[in-house]
Amino acid sequence: LADWTGGWPAAFAFAARSGTLRRDLHDAARAGDDRFAALAARVFEACDESTQRLLLDTCLLRNLSGDDLLAAGCGEGPLLLSRLREREPQLLTGDGDTLRYHAGFRMHLLDRLSARSPEAVREAHLRAARAADRRGNVPAALALLVPGGDLSRVAAILERDGLTLLESGASEIVQESLAALDAGGCDCCPTATALRAMLE
């Protein structure tokens, strides 16, 4: 099993903890699955439905602190993640405000999220945007709101922070946000004209 996973501790831990057999892993590989994705899938599928839903609802969050989860509307998140970490400690890294999903596992979750309904994907973006805005990470919030389709919120943030973003060098996200407003026919940002002039 260690040979098959290439000696990667996290991958081996996924396999060992999920009780995966060598033959099963080779079958997954022959089916064209990525090694790590096959291991991550087994861990995900072993979670109960509530935890699976939480994992997909929060995989766009950059951090998983209690405040971030609450801002994202996941009130049971801290308890469910605490239980998950006790059972599968390799899925999460950091602690407190720096808690986040293991990078490889997060990529697997993002792949699963992309296969959900457009509305579920949209809601996940908006949850993550609320958490990012609460943390003061305005560029990240805008980057999530644009695909989330909440143009009124995009306009409100540009109205509030657009000039500050340009002054701090975040012109690209301002430009992308203004383009989204134009494409959506949203003219609810009074400072949009000034922001566009500053970008020229």
C-alpha cells in the first residue's frame, strides 16, 4: 500500500484509515482515476450525509474558523469539523483562524462541487464570499461574488471599497467586477464611472 501511494504520508493515511485494499486501489487506477482522488473519494463517501454536505458547502472557504463558518451560514460546521478532525486528522491543517482543508482534499471537494446543480454551486460561492468579506478580504469576496451572480452585492462592495482597492493595486478584480456589472446590465454603482476612468 505504501508503494502504491508513492510513500506520500497523507495519501497513505487516507488509504489506511479508510480500510482500502491494495486490489481496490489498483482497480480504481485502471479505471482511470487519479490516485489521490480515489483515496479522497473513499474518505468522503465514508462521511455521513450532513458532513458531506458541509464539506461541499464550505470547500470554497479559505479558512474554516468558527467565525468563518458562521458567516457562511454553517452553524453546525464547527461541531461537524471537530468530529471529522478527530476521526480523520489528515483532512485539516492549521488551527483556529488558520484551519483549512488539506490542499489535495480541497481540490477533490471542488471537483465534486462543480458536479452539483448550478444553484448549489452559486450558493457555495455566496457563502464563501460572505466569510471573505467578514474577514476583510475584499478581493476574495468580489472574486466569489462574480461567479455567484450577486451583482447588487458586487456593486455595494465597489461603492464601499472600490477606490481603496485601486489604491492598493487590486485593479484586476475591480476591472473584472465592473465588467460583470456591465454584462449583467447593473447600473447600481454610482462610483462605477469614476472607477472606470481611473482604470484607463
